[in-house]
Amino acid sequence: MSKLTLDRILQTQGFGTRKWCRELIADGDVSINGETVTDYRSAFETDGLEFSVFDEAHRYREHLYIVLNKPADYECSRKPSHHPGVLSLLPEQFALRDVQPVGRLDHDTTGMLLMSDDGAFIHAQSSPRRHIPKIYVATTHDPVTPELVAHLLGGVKLHDEPAPLAAISCEMLGTHQLEIVLEQGKYHQVKRMLAAAGNHCSALCRSQIGGLKLDALGLAEGEWCYLNDEQLSLLTAAHP
Ligand code: URA
């Protein structure tokens, strides 16, 4: 349990500088439990605190853990160059809180993108030592064959990798579709593995991380949601 003054609360939640937050409060734009609070020195217990800014309701969150259903033509980079950045799909306060993607998806890859402002979480979740499976659905240019599946499971050599990289599992979903499970997150890994195995990836979607499935979150492309504790713990669970 910790108490913070209202200006500090707003600042930690990404509403701007301390000075700007004090102005918002003094202008009567902030309320707690339906009551406008105009003294920035008023202190509140942050645990479970609900507050409104410009009549929009918010809950205090020490850290943000969210999933975005990433559409194509958005970049994960902090300084996007050719397409808008994924942060543009999120509330403005999130960027001020330094929310970042956990790993990257290519601009044309769609699906599950985990994002957070918790450095320790981002680090742990991205660590190769954790062996967290990531599940992709790849659409291929040429038909998928049992030989292609065997090749991906047996390991393919990529030119800048010292050892062959293998899928943890790989299943044919249709004539031109594969579900492929990887534990690493190398640059363009799925596309490069498919190319090295003699096919070409024409569309790619990440459908699951650990035991958390994108479908279970009910997000349309471009939508995002907060993750609860149960969903967070699924992230590190094995692929069922
Ligand atoms: N593999 C790729 O090739 N691209 C991605 O975006 C993710 C995994």
C-alpha cells in the first residue's frame, strides 16, 4: 500500500509533467470517486484507485501489461520510418509511460504483440533462457509438404547463425498454411526459415505466446487489452 499526491499519481500514469498535471488538477479536470479534486497535494492510496481525467475513467496501474492485436503496416520500432508505429494505436499516456513492445514483429506481421513499461518483465519475457514458445500461423506461396515440415523440425541453416534453427513443432493447417512454434526470436526468423527450406512466407500472424492465445482475448485487429494476473501467468506456460 502506498499513498501518493495527486500530481504524482497523474504523472506516473502518463498524463504529462508534474507542472502540467498540477494545472489539470487546479483547472478542475480531475476527479476521484466522482468528486473534483483541485488541490494537487491531496494524497490517495494508489492500490485500486479509480480516477477521471476530462471525464474519462482510469485505474491506477503501477505497470502496464497489454496485448495489441497488431495490424499489418505498423512498425514496432521506437522511431518508425515507413509506416506508423504501434504506439499510435494506444492511448497517448502509454507512450509517456515508455511502453514498449516485448520483442518485435515485422511491419507486415499481424497478431499478438505484448507491450509493457516494466523493464524487468520485458527483459524476462524476452530472455532466450526462458524458452517461451511463440506460435505463428504462416501462409506460404508454394504448397506445404510433409518434407517442408520435416525440414523445419529438423533444423535449417541460416547464413548468419552458427547452428541450424529448428521449430519446436510444426503442423500443416491447409494446403498453403503452417502452424510453426519457435522458442527463439531471431530477426525475420519464420520468413528466413521458410525461405531456407525452399518456400516463401506470404503472410504471418502470431497467434499465441506461451499458453496465452490471441483468440481468447477477443481483440479485433488494432484493438488492445490489459492483461490480468491469470493471463500474465499463462504467458510463461508451455505450449499446450
Ligand atoms: N518471424 C518473422 O519472420 N517475422 C516476425 O515478425 C516474427 C517472426
